[in-house]
Amino acid sequence: MDALTLISQDHSNLWRLATTVDQVASEIEAGAPIEQPFFNAVFDYIEQFVDRSHHPKEDDYLFRLLRLRSAEAAAVLDTLQVEHREGPAKLAALRAQVAAAAQGQLAGGELATALRDYTTGLKAHIRAEEKSVLPLARSALLETDWAELNAAFLNNNDPLFGDKAREEFRQLYHRVASLAPESVGLGGHSVGTLQPLPDRAKAEVQLRVEGMESCYGRIKALKGISLEVRRGETVALVGANGAGKTTFLRTLSGVQPMSAGSIHFKGEDISKLRSDKRMRLGICQSPEGRQVFGPLSIEDNLRLGAYTQPRDQVEGDMEKIFTMFPILKEKRALPAGTLSGGQQQMLAIGRALMGRPSLLLLDEPSMGLAPLLVEEVFNVIRMLKSKGMTILLVEQNAFAALAIADRGYVLETGTVTLTGTGQELISNEQVRAAYLGM
Ligand SMILES: Nc1ncnc2c1ncn2[C@@H]1O[C@H](COP(=O)(O)OP(=O)(O)O)[C@@H](O)[C@H]1O
Ligand SMILES: [Mg+2]
């Protein structure tokens, strides 16, 4: 991890927050009530994190060094630094507008416009840094600058930016997610502190796929995929729509025929094993598009996930799922179809967990979800990972997936084109341009 990766991660979180505020603004415009605690949480996060920590850190180190090394830097940095200075006043004005609107002294439409002005400015600022500042830093800074920059940004004891401070920002962020209106937030459980990573590089190989091919009629959707997952690892398989991600997972779980290649699981060749036998071995999939059984209750959906399991453990396992996702417990007797999109995704993951997976396959868990829900779903995955679960995570949302993955594979039209650690892929220019939209 280097300073710029850290900055980019911050940008990505902020971008999601801005998008969420935009959505809430549209709802307010359409007549939804103004949830002041939600806005207070958002503003607290921006004030403490962005205005008091992220921006000063950039000014003091990144921008200062860039001004020394590049004559063209000033033109870009002058504007950005004015924006840094003006940030707190703009935020204070926005807080006042939210308070006024909550008391009926400002029309919802006007507040929505003010909110959007603010997020538009925030997004433009992030885009400028991603498009101009970070590339300039990569080309202009010297070896000694990097040492200084990384030391400053990665200093765990820094009261403003260190591990402890960042943990607090993370909690603030979870608070935003938990206070967000139903349509963009959900009652997921905060993950708390993460355990240190075990040394996964040395762990045994759980899954080894070699030269996997699969066809639809005469069209070859997978053209010889090789991939490996070690015990306790989270591996991301990212790629655009139509790349073959779902086909890969379906071939792995045995519901889609494999025309060439081999699959070894815990050392055993399972290439010819039926899909239910693979599930008994612990390969459990949460399918794409959160396919839950709408008319069935939440409890019954979870029971279905446990059909390969001994009966006497089912109720106990279900309680564990309910602890993880309290919202599912609250609604346990209701038809799954009544759940929101994010809640259905939680149910789909919960159902896969009921099969006591030794390899959990997740097919685009963030698809179609509002930004803050995406954050909550990834928090759940992070929590499973911290408990030592082996996870193969398939995603179009490459940034979020690679950010939590130990390693990743990039899939393009049925072929793996790149592989590396999650951080290597996030920093890779090709990946950034193609998938991260930055
Ligand atoms: N049932 C199907 N019949 C024919 N072609 C399919 C079918 N499902 C997927 N494909 C094709 O296979 C390719 C990979 O699809 P898919 O695995 O769904 O990609 P991803 O999950 O990465 O979006 C695409 O070109 C898609 O059009
Ligand atoms: Mg798919």
C-alpha cells in the first residue's frame, strides 16, 4: 500500500457518499421527510475526515512536494487548495440549510438543489485529483518524495491519519450507513475491529481450476481459465458485463457443463462430480441477482440453503445468520419478496452460509444496490473474511472487490488477462482505466 492508493480509497468512499446524498436529495424533492440525524452523520464524517484530516494531509505533503517538482502543478493545485480552504464554510452553510428545511423554513426542492451543488463540487474535486494530481505525482515525484509521502500517510501513530483515527472514520461511516433512509441504507451489523490477516500465502490450496472451458452451443464462453484459491483467502474475479464471471461460477458449482479442464477441491478431482455432491463438499453459491424464493418466508429460504446439512444443526445456524443480519430476524416470518434489494442480497448470502461453506461463491453481491448498501454488503464480506472464510468473490464493481481481496483475477471475454494481489490490481493503470471509472 502506498499513499496514493490510500488517497484513492478515500476518494472512492467519498464518491459513494456523494452519490448517496444525491439520491436522498431526489427523494426529498419527491416529498420524502428530511432525516436530520442522517445528514448530521454525513456532515460529521466529512468535517472530521475530509476537512480536518484528508485535505490537510494532502496540502502538507502531496501538494507541497508536487509544487517543488513540477512547474505545471501550481495551475491545478491552486484551485484545489482554494477548495480545501473553502470546504468547512460550505459544509457549515449546508448544515444550516438542512436545519432550516427540517423546520419548514426552506423548501425541500431548494435543499435538494443545495445538496446537489455541494456533491457536484465534491465529485469534481475528486475527479480533478484522480485525473490530474495522482498521475502527475506518479510521473514527477522523486524516490525521496515517495519515502516522505508514504511515511506521512502510512504512519499508524499519526493522530490525524493513523490506524486509530482511520478506525474512527470507519465507524463514522458505518453510522452514516445505519442512519440512511431505508431506500439507501440497511440495518446490517457493524463489523467492528478486524483481526490481523493470517499468512495466507502459505495456506494449502483449497480450489485449483486448470484450463476450464465452457460453451453455450458453439460459442465458447470460457476459453481456458486457470485460477487458485487458498484456504482463508478472499479472491476476487472481476470483469465487465458478459466477461464470463457467472458462467465460471456455474461451471464451478457443476450446474453448467465443463467442456475442457479440471477442478480440484481440497485435493480431490471433482470435475465429474454432480452439483449437489459439490455442495455437500462445501462449495456453496450465492447466485447472481439475489435469487431468493419470493413467496417463501425468510426462514424457509434459509432452511433451503441447509438441505444438505443434518437437521439438528439448522435452527442453531439460522440464529447465527440472524445475529449477523438482525433485519432478517425481524422479518423472519415474512415472504422474502417483501424485502428490499439489499435485504434480499443479505438473505441470499445467508442462505449460502446455511450450507456451511468451506468455499463461499458470491456472484455480484453488490449488483443493483444503492451505494451505501454496497458498503454494507462489503462489510459483511469483510467480516466473513476476518472469520477465516474462504471466499471467491465475483464482481463488476472491481474497486470494492479488489479492495477487500487478497488476490484478484481480471477476466475479459472468457480469458484471464491479469492477476495479482488486490492492491497491485487497484494500482494497475490498465485496470484503473478500464474498470474503476477514474
Ligand atoms: N444461457 C446462455 N446462452 C447463451 N449464451 C450465454 C448464456 N449465458 C451467458 N451467455 C453468454 O456467455 C458470455 C458470458 O456470460 P456471463 O457468464 O453471464 O458473464 P458475466 O457474468 O461476466 O456478466 C456472454 O457473452 C453471454 O452472452
Ligand atoms: Mg454475471
